[in-house]
Amino acid sequence: MMIRQLAIFVCFFIISTIPTLFTYNMGAISNIAIIISGTLIMVLCASIYRLLLGKIFTVFIAGLWALNLSVSFFFYQKHDTHFSSSIAETFINTNGSETIGMLSYNIGYVFFYLIAFIFYLVSILKCAKYLSSRIIFLNLLLLGGYLISVPIYYSSLLNKPDSHLLMGEKYLQYTPFYNSAALLKNLYENREIQKISSQVVPFNYEKTNSQQQIYVLVIGESLRRDHMSLYGYRHDTTPELKRHQSQMLVFTHAYSPAPVTILSVPISLANIQFDQMHNKKHYADNIISLANHAGFKTYWLSNQGKTNKKTSVISAIASMAQHKKWNEFVGYDNELIDDFNDAVDDKTTQKKLIVLHTYGSHEPSCNRFPEKQFKTFSGQEDDDCYDSSIAYTDAFIEKIRQKISEKPATLMFFADHALQRIGENNDIHYHHGVNKPRKEAYEIPLLIWYSKNSNKPNLSTKNLQAPYSTANNYWLISDWLGIQQHSPRACLSPLQECYLPNKNIQVIDGNRNILSINQLLSEAIEPQ
């Protein structure tokens, strides 16, 4: 009997070591704690499995264990990283169709989850009938000791706001469910997001006499500039943009600040620096709140799907617009056209800022346009899907341009980030550069179009061809809107005479680590 009890412990101990294979350098002490707590939890499940509530609890634990393992394995295998709070933020704010699209690209990990779930559940079921009452009692004592020791060790956290989230994070990070700790950490980090709209910003500017009455800001998605014929791509993916190039300011070396939407868009729209990202109040000073203060009528039209403004900085900024509309389900970007036309036709004496947040070329890109608009460029399916999505975006922007072409209007377009084209096996696979990203993940288009009824500024070729980060877009957009900021940082705008290009562009990866664009490898040299 004693040998059987020992065999069960050894079996549970071995199973509990599996999650530590993908903890990504969490440390020996953390891994030991994960193994011990994992073993105790398995014994607990086996001891109560005979009860109805015990069965429900065990199935829940098995599902959570398999999910944690699958997520860890995915990020370890695909991105060589761990599941962090910034990645958790992306997950929390991911819409249903995007989740389905990502799963379709990684269906193997869904099967991995099912296998892990069945393996864990069967292991507990097989051992449940062999545990003695003495082992069960000892296990409960050890688990109770763990539950008491955590709040004692981290007692200093009990005095902080939302201490339940902080304590929950500490409980979970030393268990086989350590990825759940990242979710709680994200919820704690985002506790101030809901305060963004009520934050008082001390604006200091003066308005200039600009001809434009309508300002349209189109935020693209997952678009590489090297796949746009406007930038010299060999396939004619952007014929409409090329046709109107004489009316544009085209920035040839623009870089996004981050390789994922949830990070890049707020940075590109707000007056914030990388070292201020932890304090959400800085996002209150953004182009929407600025335009509102300057007397603009503001609109936000989104095909990204609405997320909770309490958990998403993008939604918090968007919700500041006086008129906002989200597509309930992510569709084709052309579905924004009717709402855009209504915004343009809206009778008002105020100047208008109309923001369109598109879904552009987000992976899988073949889902971003109607099937009949698929075009064959090279014959390689992934490339043709991606290039067709860019051609669809080009046609979408042309519809926007035509609506305002005879008005005193201007349009700015930039992408939130780009994608990497080469996969881990040196195959063609478009994906986000979350960890250890390559330079291509940041190389985006940026252009400003002016109608014939407005004056295009004379901008030097030097400024247009110099490296520029859309992390400084707050200052560029301010100038574009005719709002002259009284701040030394206003010189970060290429439209300013005092602008000095910065050759050492800094970016962040998906985990908010600061990197230099000049030190990033190219995917042509070393695919991710």
C-alpha cells in the first residue's frame, strides 16, 4: 500500500514538472514552487474526485492546467517568450473573429490542449481510488500552509489599492497556472484606464489659420510599406495612392513604436514616452482630447470591434470622441464608408477630425477582403493574400479621398505596425513580431494627402526621407490640425522648422522592452 501511495506521488510530481519546461527562465525557486504546488493540487483533486463538486472542480483544474501549458508552449515555440501582462492585455481586448482567425492559423495547439487536458484528467481519475486518508490529511495541511504563507510573505501588498489583484497574482505565479498571474497583473496595471477620460490636461497651444475644414485620420493595420507600390514594390498594390502622389507628403522611413496594435496605437495618438507607459494618466493627453479642446467636432469610426474602455487604452481614447461608432463584428473596412459619409455631411460650422480605425491586413489577410477581390500577383498564396489586402486598402482610401476631394480637406494615413513575412521554418508566413522582433515588423507607411482646395506644405526632401517614429505622431498631428503647441517637444514634428531628424529610433517589443531600430536584425538575415 505504501509503495502504491509513493508511486502516485511520483507520478503527480513528474506531471507537475511539465509546466516548468516552458516558464522561460522564471528561476529555480519559482519552478520548485510550481512543481510542489502542482503536486499538492493534483492530490487534492484525486482526493475529492468521488464527490460531484469534486468532479466539477477537477475538470475545471484540468482545463486550466492544459490551457496554461498550451499557452506557454505556444509562446515558447512560436515567439521564444513567455506570456506576459502586455500580451495578456492583447488577449483581453481581442475580438472573437480575430481569435478564431489566429486559432485557424495554429490549429495544432488546439489539439495539444485537448491532449493535455485528457492526459491530466485521466491521470487523476486513475489514482483517485488509491489515496489513503492519511495522505489526504497531510496534503490538506501542506496546502493550508501555502495559502497562509503567501499573504504573510507579501503582507506589504495588503495596504495597496486593489490588493486582492496583487495577492491573487502572487498566489498564482507559483502554481501550474502561472499565466493567470499575468492576467491579474494586467488588470492591476489597467486599474487607472477608466480615469483617462476624466483626467484634466493643461493644454498650452494656439490655433493657426489653416484652410482645411475636414481632417481625416486613417489608421491602417499590419501594413508593411515594402509591399506598397507607392514605395517601390514590384507589384502594383497601391495604384490609387500612386496616382495622387503629387498631392501627398510621403514619409519614406517611418517606423511604428511597437509591433502590436494594443501598444502602438495609444503611443501613436498620445503625448507619452516609453518610460511613462506604466502610468495610464499620460494617455489623457491625446489627439482626440486635444481636438475636442481646440473646438473640433470629433468622430471615431472603427472596424476593430469595440472593447471595454476600462481595459483598453485605445477604447478609452476613442470614447473621448463626440461621435463614435464601432462595428459590432469585424467585417470588411468598406463597411465604414456609410458612417464616414454621414460624418462628412454632418452640418456644422466646426472643423472636423474623423478617425477611421481599419482592420487592413491583419492576419489571416485573406479574410480582410471579399473573395472576388483576390488578386494574383506572384502566385504564392500567402503573398497574394497579403498584397490583395493592401490593394483593398488602397481602394478603400480612394473612396474616402473621393468623398472629400472637392472640399478643403486633408487625409493622413499610417499603419499601427507591420508584420514579419518569414516564419520560423524559413517559410512564408505573415505574423506579428512579439518577441525578438525583426526590423520589418516596424517598417510602416506614413503619408498626408491634401485636396486641391487646401495648401500642401512645402516639406524638405530631407525631412521626408529621414527616419521618423510615429511615437511622435502627437506632435505631427497637432501641426497637421493647425494646433501650434507651446512645448519644446513640438520640434519632434517634421512639419516644424526646428525639426531635427533622429537617426537612433527607439521602439519596444511586445513585452515593452526598449530596443534600437538600428540594432534590430532583418528577417532576410535571420528569420524569427
